[in-house]
Amino acid sequence: MYLDRVKRFGSELECVISVTKELALERSRRVDQEIKSGNYRGPLHGIPYGAKDLLAVPDYRTTWGATPYQNQVIAETATVIQKLDEAGAVLIAKLSLGALAWGDVWFDGKTRNPWDLEQGSSGSSAGPGSATAAGLVAFSIGSETWGSIVSPSTRNGVSGLRPTFGTVSRAGAMTLSWTMDKLGPMCRSVADCALIYSNIRGSDNIDRSVMDVPFQVPKPRQIENLRIAYVGSAFEDTATTENDKEVLDILRSLGIKLIPIELPEFLTNALSFLLSVEAAAAFDELIRTNQDNELVRQMRMAWPNVFRRSRYIPAVEYIQANRARVLLNEKMNELFDSIDVYVVPSFWGDNLLRTNLSGHPCVVLPNGFNNKDSPTSISFIADLYNDGNAIAIAQLYQEATSWHKRYPPKYAVE
């Protein structure tokens, strides 16, 4: 069924780079035999999924969405893919991403939003967002450095988890920023995100940034002990929609006592160039060989020119910005001394950048539609290594609503 949907809708949505049909059929046969013999691996056994095409799979292209790498084959299996294989999940497609993980434009076109085909799917986990929303895969694996799970999850109306930095191995994944890259699930529901995360987390002795930490989602009776906050000024902002404000009303109706807070003041946006410098270092050879000229997007705010400008940033400023980043992290740690989770509109203020710089986990999920009938979202942020707390509160809200059960009309499962 899923392979058929990929065939029917993949090209229309421009969300699939490679269909791993042979691999999928071979593993499906293995899955059938295992289940028949009583060797049941768990709830992911036999479930078809897609992976953003920055994750290596032997014998298949890993294009990074970029023209210079469109024929690249990497002879290794990304740790996340390997862990899902061990859980019995079946990879059926490698999904599109904006070239080198920026935006929704890749070497073969623009990934489409299944709610509005005139609109792009947002970036850079554009393919995972589009394919999951349209029901081409049961779930997908995306990545985020600065909004690349949150933004396409919002645009496509799916639920996403950006885990705590250093809890999921990035071995076998394209590097954009060594200190900010994170891999995470994009699914129909928060409960699915928790299930996928429980299978892909943990060290592999390859990615040395990964720590093994406990993962537990608090039970309903434990939730009352959590200190749940909301960013007060964010919900008073004129740009905040009624959908966001209604989230607070629903949480209160569920018995949650919400604590108003403000995020620690910090000139967070002044640190944004740290990502640009790391990305330029990661693609140093591409720049020096002028292959960045082959990338589709060549405007001022696109990778080629960002890479080039980044080479002129003084090393002193880079070091000073990293020192300031430590201060930001300390301020965020102090905030979580008094709370466990906070609720915030997904794109309010500097929250998206600051929590990617600090590595805090985020659960993003649909909370309604805007006046153009496009999905909107809300985000739940938890303390480092306490992803389960954000999942618990997000799931509590989601179970009281039905936004996540809506499909784009054209792609509703028959």
C-alpha cells in the first residue's frame, strides 16, 4: 500500500529522491518469516518508513539534496537506519531535503506541501514532512539544526520531536554543524514520536557526542508533579494566533496549573553566525573547488554566498560567540531549575534559535489551522535529557484534540 502511494504521489509532491523498493521487499519477506516463527521484534516490526536523504544506506544514493552529490553512494549504514532495521521497521524511501539541508528546493525541484500544492513544504526536512502528512510513509526521520524539524512539521501538520542534542547518533548522516545537528522523528502523533525515539536513541561508539541517558515518559499520575510554564509575553504578542491561546485554555481544562515565565534576556540572534561558520567548515572542499556554483539556489541568502561570507568572519569573533553561547546555556539551565516544561508558539521571538544553540528538546505538534486553511503548531520545550517530560505534556494536549487526525483532503487514505 505504501509503495503504491509513493508511486502515485511521490513525484507530484517532489518529496522522494530514491525509492528503496528492492531493499523494502527483501526486508518485508524477512519480517514475515520472523513474525510467523514467533520472533516479534516489537511495535515497529514491519512498519514502512522514510528517511531524509542525508542518511547513508549502502547501494542507494545519498544525495544531500544537492547537485554536486546527486550520484553519491556511501558504503555505510547510518546508525539511525541500523537501529530501525533492528527494530524491524522497513525503509521504503529516501526523502527530499533542501540542498545541503536548507529550505525545500533540491536539485530536482521544490518539495510540495500536501495541504497546498502551490506552497513549498518548508525546510529542510521537507520530504519527511510532506511524505508523512500525505500518508506515503507511516513515519519518517528528519534532522534539525535550526528549525528543520519544527518548520516542516508545522507547514505539513505533523508531529515532530527534536531530541536533546547528543542523545541520537549522527553517524552516517551529513554534517552541517557538529554542535547543533540533531536527528529526530516526524510522525502522525506525539505517541509515535516517543516510540521512534525510544528505538533510535543511545550511543554507538561512533558519534562521540552521544550520551546514554534514561528515557521515560511520565505516567498521567506523575504529570501533576511537573512544573508546566508558558512564556507570558509570547501569548500576549499580537502575532500570536487564537490557536496558540486556546492551547493554554485546553491545558488548564485538563487540570494543568500553568506558571507564567519569561525567557532569560539574551542577544541570541547575534550568535546565529556560529551555524554559518560550522557549515562553511563542513563544506570547505566544496567551496574551494567551486562546486558550490552547482547548487540550485544562488541568491544572497543561500548556502553558496553564506559559505563564502563565512570565510571572512574573524576567528576572534567566533571564539567570543562560543563563550557567549556558554552564558546562554547557563541562563537556560537556571530557568529549568524552577520549571520542567514550557509552552511557546513555535516561531516566537528567538526561541527556535536559542533552544537549538542550547540543545534543549522540543516537541512540535499541530494546534489548528490559519485563515488560509494551512496547519499551525505549538511547541513544548523540556530540560536537557528530559525529552519525556515534553512528550508527556504535548501528548496530554494532543489527546484532547483531533488536529493530528486530519489528512490533506487529496491524500486522505481511502
